[in-house]
Amino acid sequence: MLSPKVKAWYVNLLEPVTRTSLRFGVHPHVLTILGFGITLLSAILFGMGAFRWAGLVLFIGGTCDVVDGHLARVSGMKSLFGALLDSTLDRYAEIVVFIGIAVYYLTRVPFSSLVQVWVIVVILGLSGSLMVSYVRARAEGLGQECTVGLMQRPERVICLGVGALLGEFYFPVALVLIAVVSNVTAFSRLYYIWKRSTDAP
């Protein structure tokens, strides 16, 4: 969904942060863990119903996730463990954010059948988000590149963040988008690999 030009523009926008981190000898792992901690704070804010603050903090955590990878590349500190740590904490970050959202609906909203619907939407959104990443990782483990689809992690962060900044009235729209499009993306990746495997000689 986000074009490479947009991603490159954002990375260039954060170049001063990367240079400052490099100057002070900040290790990419520190930024990875810091980004997870900030995202954990966002999850707590979601659970409290402070949607706009949660959205803002989520964007800050997502920015750390961008900077740590760029810092690892420019500093020559890329490593297999760093890549694994980053991917692992990314998954945990998504899990805690969706748990925070579920906590909000279960504890801050008067219980009704509508609450049950939104909790199911949260579960579907989390499931789709994890499966998008899993199908790509599994495909790459089988030697196939698989980046097709519309709802990858940057898009999910933007969708949740913008929805939260718009407030709790509009936030369910973001949830539904993620629940639907992320699962469609996961299945489109399955279809993509199936087509490649059947078309192969």
C-alpha cells in the first residue's frame, strides 16, 4: 500500500535521528527494545481509553522500529540475531496493542452484544496481522519472496494510529479495515505462492 518512494521519504526524514544515534554510539538493539517499550505504553493507553494519546505514542514506537533497521544498516551492525529480535518484538508489539484494545472494550464499554462483536473484530485483526507476517516468513524459509498484499506492518501501524487519533467514534473503522484487509492479504500471499509453485517448470 505504501509506495517505496513514501517509505524512502520517511527514512530520509528520520536521518537526523539516525545520525544522532550513530554519533552517541546507540546500538540498534537499544532502539528495538525502546520501540517495544513505547508500544507497550500505547497498549496501556488503549486499554484506558485514551485513544488519541495511544495513537500518538504508537507512531513514536513505530518510528523507533524504522530507525533501528536503518541504523543497523548504516552502522554495519546488521546481524541475524538483530533481525530475529526485531521481528519477534514486532509480533509481541502487535499482540499487546490488540490486547489493550480488547481490554478497553471489555472493561470501559458497557457490556452488550456490540461489545462482543468488537472483541471478535479485535481477535480477527490480531489473527490477520500475525498471519500476514507468518506467511511471508514461512515463504521466505522455503526460498520464496512474498511481499504482496496491502496490509503489512507499516500500513497496520498507520491505520491503527490514524484511527486512534480520530477518536473512539472513528476507531472501529480502522479495526474493521485491519481485520478484513490483513486476512485478505494473508490469503493473497498463499495464493501468490501457490501460483508460483504451480507455474514453475
